[in-house]
Amino acid sequence: MTARGEVIGIFGGSGLYQLLDGAREVRVDTPFGPPSDSLWLGEIAGRQVAFMPRHGREHSLPPHKINFRANLFAMHRAKVGRILAPCAVGSLRAEITPGDVVIPDQFVDRTWGRADTYWEGPVVQHVSAADPYCPELSSAVASAASRQGAKVHQGETLVVIQGPRFSTRSESRWFSGQGWGVIGMTGYPESILARELGICYSAIALVTDYDAGLEGSADIAPVTHEEVLKVFAANIGRVRQILFDLVENLPGASGCRCASSQPLPQLAAS
């Protein structure tokens, strides 16, 4: 019998809709509505893995329509203890180039209207977001990405916008002026919902573009959706290699404090 926390969860981002060969499809019902897709249960290097494409297998869900609470609850039901979250992001600085991998340690939330907590009363809990990503898991992600030949940036801030539109030039200039490193649309509220459930979480942000262009460079055009998918597709092999390397080399037990978060009693019993 699988113990809670033993399964490794992976969310597929734009361009990553399938991961495991011979996986078993499991449909999951949740109190928060349907998740983006089924869970696909399988193994990597003898370790149990649960995979879900966060946009759906046909990329039918735009970022602001993703049911993040249902997705995370489905992972919780599958006894996932650590989540790896690949995602496509745009660069806000010249030195962070397309094809690079960014492991953020902070986010800035610029979304609105997304259901972003399980604590809706009458019991209330305030979860710390000072360090929203698991430092132990993020360090392991960076090591795996480096082993697979990626140029890795750590200690960056991910600004999460509502989407589905991309930034204006003024917005992009503002974000980069704050010192933030990359920009995406799905990084919130995944990490905080994972924290509320006591699940370790690390983003694996693949840089696909320069957001609204690069200030001072007429040669770099603003991002398009087609360009994001093109660059992600060109790097999908590396993303898979990083994930497989990471799962194989993760320590058997987590030494962080992420699991110390207390989920709602009815969630803990599920």
C-alpha cells in the first residue's frame, strides 16, 4: 500500500501533455469540481509518479480557467508528497535567455479572481508565504537541470499575470524595473495550494521568450503564443530529461518543513 507522501507529482505545462509510457489513467472527483484532466499513474526509475497536464491534454484550458484547487486536491488524493511543476515563462532581463531554466524562490501575484485557498471558513488559517517554494526540492531541481546541460538561474522572482493576454510594453518595463526575473500565467496559486496541503513544490520554469520584447533591442519582437510553443517544443526533450533525472535522484525522504502545514481536517482525512 502506498503511504501518503511517497508519490511524486508532476504538472505538465504548455507543450507537455504526456510524460509516462504505459501509465494508468485515473479519473479523480474532487469537492472543488473537475480537475484539468485525469491523473496518469506510472513509474520512473522504480518510483511512483502522478502526472497531470494542467491545461488539459488538448490545451483546452487558458490559465485563468484552470481549476487549481481541484488539480492540487487530485494530487493530494493520489498521496503525492512532492510536486514538480514545469511551466513556460518569459524573460524580463537580457541575461536570462530563451532555453534557460529558472528555479524561482519568490513570486509576485498579479492575478485576480482565482480560487486560491482551501481555508474558506468557518475555520480560518493563515499560511505563511514568505518562502513559497520548497528550498530542498528547488535545490534538487537546479542540480538535475545542470546535469542535463541547462543554463540554470536560481533565486529569481516569478511574476504571475492573469492572462490570457501577454503584457503591454509598459507593464513589462515596470516588471523588469522591479528586478523581477521571469513572467508567467500559471505559477499562482499552485505553490500556495500545495503549501496548504503540506506538499513540497518547486517550479521548473523554461524561458521561451522576452515578454514584450527586450528594451533597447529592435531585433527582439514581442512574444506570441506560437513562439512560446515553438521554443518549448524545441526544448521538450531536455525538460523530460530533467524530470527523469530528478525523480531518479530525489532523496527518499524530505527534510524540509513544507509538510508541517496543516490542511483542513476534511482534506487531511481524504
